[in-house]
Amino acid sequence: MAGIVHRYRRRRYRQRVDAERAKPLKQYTSEELYARFRFGRDDIKYTADLVRPSLQHQTQRSHALSVEEQCLIALRFYACGTFYQVIGDNMGVRKTIVSNVVKAMSVALGSLINQFVYFPKDDQTAQTKHKFFQMGNMPSTIGAIDCTHVHIQAPYEREGEYVSRKGRHSINIQLVGNADLIITNCVVKWPGSVHDARILRESALYRALQSHRPNGIILGDSAYPLLPWLMTPFPVANTPEESRFNSSHCKTRCAIERLNGVLKRRFACLNYLRVQPKVACSIILACIVLHNIATRRHVPLDDNFDAPEPDVEPEQPPMFLHNEGHTGHAIRDAIVRNYFCY
């Protein structure tokens, strides 16, 4: 009886073939880098050096991403805000790598927030006031405050809290900026349903300025309370002097509105983030740090890129806070008497 012969086929393993990685720093001109990454060659290298301690791989694997490559992947995402798969195809890496790199890069940049986002120091206050005064003749101004919404996908938890007054899920971020469009303070953690005034009142900035009144004033819209250091416009201007104050207030405070617009034009990902709130906050913080880097390094803003215009949130009704406006009224009236009675 013939024996039964079993034939075994050797299993063939498919060798992983990685797409050829793009070499943007070599293949693009400076103008092309600005258009695709919002930064030039020297700015990209500067940013890579900042995050190198956090992102430098210890592995010797041949396919490990360099810090510069990680930086370029994340900057490409911040600049256009498209799907991870599209970024991966463009940069020659897998979608999961893009996701991991964006998260790691955002955390690394966010850890630098205190290095790049800070209130004007004593020796900078006079220059800050002068630049604001040149904008609209508002005296003693050291900042302008406003909140802006970054839309996100519906979160898994506490979904209703993230619905803004426009009916979209968002993170409501508070920004204080100067006349040069530098962000000097930020709060990035609150759901879209939270009122601007509450974000301020719960912030470390509020506690600090209530305890130690600054040498100057911050300008806010009517959604904020009138405080000794926070000037809001007159709800109704009953005199020519009050009307001139309101006009000056509006011209000067427009700096923060311009800042919000520039931030979202430079980093189009902030128009809609397809991530959960925790990751969204990390990305927003990273973009804030990058915005200040770009502004201080005079990185040009390319007006020709294809990005949606940022949404303008409807003005919120004022949140009245009892027993906080008396001194604020007195200071505002003094400003009107001393600067707008002519």
C-alpha cells in the first residue's frame, strides 16, 4: 500500500513596502514651504530644535522618523486640517503614523506654552500701551480679550456640553492678545456651551489680576463684566464723549478679532478638528505656540491658500456679575473725562 505523501507549501510572507517618504526641505522652494507648511526652511528647523528633546527617537531602526520629518508631518496637518490619510499619502507614511505624530508633536509644543505665551513684562508695558494707543487712541491698554470657538466632532462623553450657541460642537478658547497680534494669555479647556464671562472668572488670569491690579487695562466686549482692569463699551452711548469712547474701544479691541482670524487662517485645522476634546485641546495649544513663533519671527502669512473663512460667533449676552462693576464704572468714567471730552 502506497504511503500517503503530505506536501507542505512554504508560507510566503509579504514584505512590507513603505511608500517613499517626501523630502519637502529638499524638494520645495521657500515659497512652496510657506504655502504648504506655513513656515520657511529656517523656521521649520527652529521648531524642530524646540521639540527635539521630546521627539528624538532612541531607536536605531532604519524606518524611524527623524524629528524634522515628524515636524513636517504635524505642520502639514496644522496648515490644512485634512484627513490623516491624505496627509500620510502626501508625506509617504501610514495614517496611523500621522495620528501618532500629530498627538506627540502637539503635546511637545503645548509643553512650551509658558515659554511663548506670557503677559507683557514691566519693561514691555509702556511699548504695549503705545502701540494700542496708536490703533484707536485708547489709553493704558495692555491687552484685548475675546473667546473663539474651534469646532470639533461630536465627543463620546458629555456631548451636550460641547454644543455652542450656533448648534455645533466646539471648544471655546479664551485669548488675550496685544497690538502685534501676539497671544499673551490663553485658556484652552472649556466646552462650547460655556459663556465667555464664566471662562474668564474661572481663569488664573482673573484671579491674578483681581489680586494684583495690572498697570493698565484690558479691553473686552459686552459679554464681559466691567472691572477696574477690564473695560467694556457703554451699552448705550448717551453723550458725544461716551460715543467717542465706544468708537476708540472698538478700533482698539479689533486687534483680538484680527488675531483670531489670523490664527485660523494660518492653521486651517482649527476650523474643524475630527478628534475628541482632549486631543483637540492639545492641537489648539500647539497652534497657539506656533502662532506666536511665527509672529515673532515675522513669518509671512500666505493669503493665497485655500482655507475656509473662520466662523464668527454671535455676540453673547452679558453675564451680569453683582458688586463687581462699581469701581469699573468709576475708572471708565475717568477715562472718558480725561481723554474724550474735547
